Amino acid sequence: MQSHQDKQTITRRTVLLSVGGVGVFGALASRLYYLQVIKAEDYTTLSENNRFNYNILIPDRGRILDRNGTPLALNKQDYQLVLIPEQVENVDETLDKVSDIIPLTPKVRSRILGDIKNHAKFVPILVEDHLKWPQFAALNMRTPELPGVVPEVAQGRSYPHDGLFSHVIGYVGSAGPEDVEKDNDPLLRQPTFRMGRTGVEAAVDKQLRGKSGKLKVEVNAVGRIVREWPEKDTQAVPGQDVWLTLDAELQKYAAELFEEDSGGVAVIDVMTGELRTLLSMPTFDNNMFVSGLTQADMKRLNSDEKRPQFNKVIGGGYPPASTFKMTVMLAALEQNIINPSERIICTGKMRVGNRTFHCWKRHGHGPVNFQQSLQYSCDVYFYELAQRINIDIIAETAKRLGLGQSYPLGITGQTKGIIPTEAWKQKRLGQGWRMGDSLNAFIGQGFVLTTPLQLAVMASRIANGIQAVVPRLIIGDNTTDFEPLDFLPEHIAAIQAAMRSVCEEPGGTAYRPGAMGVPGVEMAGKTGTGQVRGISASERAAGVLKNKELPWKLRDHSIFVGYAPFDRPRFAVGTIVEHGGSGSKRAAHITRSLLKRALERDGLTAPNMDDDTL
């Protein structure tokens, strides 16, 4: 029989055990509540991360279009192979198996391993793009034995006009470390993403690239995607289309006119500044830079003496030759240095100091007035002006006409050229300005260098007469509210009349009856023949060699600027044909033909054309 003391001991133990059990149960219940209720969302997320991945969605890149909607850059289907490092057990073995289908050179393998090292393990690494269909199909057949290797249909870039717009459009390429450092856009961290590297592609890259999205995917134990979970709020936003002022058909026609020649040409609307043509020749196929440039391709481009990769129309520095004479004439009028009726006698040469400076016409032009000086392109007339006007005044006038400066086109590669001053020469060469420098500069030789685009701008400002026209390339980027040109109207009119006489009156260096070939439409312009070599006294005495007798690189540049219609100007052109000979031939022909076609494209040369349409 239990004693009272034993019963108390049992009861106490029971209570302690009960309390202990309740405590343990309570602790377990609390822990379960904490895990299942309070931390439920966190553990759900962790669980989902084990089962789901998020892939970056690359948006469709915007197209680049000409003014009429013709595509200049667009997207195409591209077969690619990517590798997801975190899903690959042995990268080298996997690449060996892939090499059985698509050969991977040591250089390509090294690039792949470098990309794996420099990116997070979950980021897809591009193995190869631009795959052919048989390769793509074979890879898809072997995906079960290649975990982490993903053949996919991606987006490529295509330029459909055989390189006619390569210098303007540019091309796309992979983002480099410096790009990622400057821009935190997740797209740049995707090895398959392509961004603008040059030209318009680079200038408006952010507008073209769009915004990335995310795709939630369910994966199995080896990381193979088994299901996609689209979410509306994480869709990629396509890039915007970009419209250019260029006319694809006019650009194509300009290239046909150049044939095999080298140089550049710009066609500009003298009222709006819109560039209708901006062409550098010869050109190159920018598709090569997207699909992969071979060493043979690069060697061919670099060894070509006509420099197809160089953007001559905005980056080439050429002596403007006699096309610079309008600048000198306008400065002389503005400074009251010359009376338009004054005649200066040209004997074919002028002695200044201990040097003789020659006119292009060996026996001279005789007495010539202001208009005739441009019509006949008399050098002696301008040698005389060089002794009356300081070079700094000429430089100021030249810059007001658009020379010696770059423009807000959005694309890189422009050169300002050289419009020399006394201070420029002192700083550049450590020498003072001499009269011989002025005599050369006043006929557009010596230190003076310009681009075809700058010459087109100069012609457009003279043609406009009121506003300092600024060229535009991207529609929507600029304004047509230009600064005033601020030359006296009668002075501009005198220059315009002189330019007309060059093309429309007998004796003009570009005279041809019915120059434009359109009844009632006249043009104004100026020839230029840019020397690239010195002519010795002995050669001059024996007779200066003709261009066709010289090696290509020693021939003169053929230069022409012009605008039409003369009475109501609409388009201006600046043309330089490298080593093309006399400006009255190749460059004049190209300019005249382009002006006519530009007017036709805008419906301004119809037989019953209403005057108000001009």
C-alpha cells in the first residue's frame, strides 16, 4: 500500500512531465507556426527558386528607315547555340561534343571560357551564332545528352542595301566590359545581346534597343526547361523605329553615278536642312561585321587604296579648290573691298615678292569683273583680293557659311577640316602668316581643308540666303528654326548670280546648254580642281601633265557644289571625287544628275509644274 508521501512524489512527477510535455509541444507548435505561417512566403520563394529560373528576355530591336519607310536596318531570324554554365558538369567535355557538330576553333573556345569566367553561372553564354539549319537541327537532336546546351532561335541584324548606308547606319556588336561599366541595363550582360557600335546604330542605341523582360521557366533536376510561365508585367518592350531624312532611292542613284570612283557626296534640302543623300564611296558591307569578319575580309578592306571603311563625306579633309572662291567674294563684298564692276586684268600669272603664282589658264583671261571671276574661275582675280583682305576675315566668313565646323548629326566621325587664320598657323607651325599663304588659301588650296558635307552646307546657305541652314539626319532630332545668316541680301544675290553664270552662261567652267535637262529649270554651281601635288617650273614650261598621264593618287580631286532650281532653290549638293580630275567633269556630272533626280523625286520637274510647288 502506497504511503501518502509516495503519492505526493508520483503526483509531482506527473505534473512535471505534463508541464514538460506541454512545453515541448508548445515549442514545436511555435516552431511549426513560425515556419509554416510567418516564414511561409520566404520558404515558398526558396522552394520556387529550386524549381524555377528567370530568363532575361531580349526585346526586338527597332528598325532604321529612310524618309519613305524603306528599311535600312531590320531584324532577321538567327540560329544560335548558348551554354548555361551552372547546368553543365564538365565544360570541356561538353564543348568537345558540340565540336562534333559545329567546329570550334581554339580562339572560339578561349572566348567561351573567358565569357564563362566573366559572367554569373546562370547567364547564357553564346557558343556560336549564324548557324546553318542542318547544324541547328543536329544540335536539337542531341540536346538530351548535352545538359545546359540550348539551341535557340534568336534575333539577328540585317542591312539590306549592299552597304550603301554602311557609313551612316553603322553596325551592331557585343557589349564590352566598358559598356557594362557605364550602363547598368541588364541587356548588356547578356552575351547574345547586340548593341550599336557605330553610326546611327550607336547614336540612338537606347531608343532602338527597347527594354528587357523576364520569363519565368520551370526546370527539371538537370536544369532543362519543362514549362514557361509568362507574366504580362515582365514582357520585353520592343525598341522604337528610327526614321532618317535620307532617300534610299536617291542614295542608290548617287552610288551608281560614282561607279568605281572614290569620294563623297551630300544632298541637302536648303530650306529644312534635311539630308537626302549622305554617301561615301566606295562603301563596304556592314553585314560582315554582324555575321563575323574574317581575317581575309579585314585584310582586303585595309589594303584597298580607296579606303572603303573611311567615311569620306563627313570625315575626309580635301582642299575645296575654286569652290572656296564664293567665300572670298562674299567677304570682299561685305568689307567693301571690291566693286562688282571693277575689272582686274589676268595675264595668266602674277608676281608677288620673289614668287610667281599662276592662273589655271596659261595665257590668262584678260580683264574680268566680279561675276566673270567666278564664271571663268580666274585665279589671278583672287590673287589680287588676297592682297586686300586679311585671312582672318575670310575665315570668319567661311565659318558663317558652314565651313570649319561639325554638325549635330548624331553620328561620329566628322572632321572640322581646316579654315586657317594667323593664330592657327602660329599655334600649329610656330610661324607667322605670309602673303604666299593667303594667295594659296584664296583659291582654296594651301592649308584649307573641307569635307563634301561642309561644301553642301555652304551651297545650301548661299542658296537659302537668309538662314544658316544646319544639316539634319535623324527625323525628330532637330529644329528648322535656324540662326540668321546675316549677309546683306544684295551681296548674296551677287554670289548667286555668279554661280548661275558658271552653269548657264557661255564661258562658264560648267556651262552646258540646258544644264539641268529640264525646261525652265536652271542651276547654279561652282567647279573646283583640287591639286594634290606641286607643279615644278620645268614641268610648267614643258606643259603640265594631264591627269590621265599620272598615277591615280597624283591626279587632281574633282569638286563641285551646286543648287537648283536657281530662282527658287530647293536642293544643294557638295561632291568630291578623289583624284577624279577636273571639277567640270566627274563631280559636275554627278552633282547635276543628282539635283535633277532629287527634284524629280519630289515632283518638282513635271512639265506642267505649278510655280508655287517650288
